[in-house]
Amino acid sequence: MWNKKFMCLMVFSGISSMVIGLPYILKIFSSVKTELTSWGIASVFIGFLLIASAVAVSHINTKIIRAVLALEYSVLVLLQVPPVMLWLSENSTYIAVGTGSGQLAGHWAFSIPHLVLMLMGVAVIYRMLQFNLSQLEAE
């Protein structure tokens, strides 16, 4: 069975995904395009799924649930690639639609939370693979 630190990492990854998606849904970055709002909804949804799956795997630890969990974390990692690339490419340019002095200029530092979330997802996938390989060796 997985230890408590690993379970906390899985739940924290889900919560982080939800928190990172909220500014895109709530349009904190001013009047952003609808694609970004859709990305925020997807991020919140995958965060909810990650938390639910982490709780499920702590009670019912089957190969199918672990496979679904690994797939969800793979989606989480891949879901972070577009915002990282966009924040890096839009560095020092105005990202909001419209004109005015209240526009938000893109900055590479906005990609840091997404990069941290990617690393957490990769760490969870790596740990799950280690766990599965150790189970195969035991059989």
C-alpha cells in the first residue's frame, strides 16, 4: 500500500490543479479568450477526478483503478503544456482583449505554477510505476 506522504501528494496535485484552473474560469486575467476559460474548466475537472481517484485507490487498490489514476495524471501533465508554452511565448506582450492601461502583460513567471504541477504529476506517475514494478517482482 502507498504511504501517507504519497497519498497527500496525489490529493495536493488535484487541489493544485483546481486552484490553477480557477483564475482562467473567473477571468482574473481580464477578458481572456474562451479557449482559456475552457482550459480552466478542464483543469478544475481533472483536479476533481484526481482527488476522487486518490481517495478511491486508498480504499480499493486494484489494477484498474491504478491504471485510471495513471491515465489521469498523464492528462494532468499534458494539460499543463499549453499554458506553459503560451506564458513563455507571450512574455512582455499584452494578453487581454481590448485596450486600456489595465491590460495584463504576459510574463514567464506565470508559467511556474504550471511547471510545478507538471513536476508533481511526473513524480506521482514515477512513484506509481515503481510500485507496480515492485509488485511484479514480488509475484
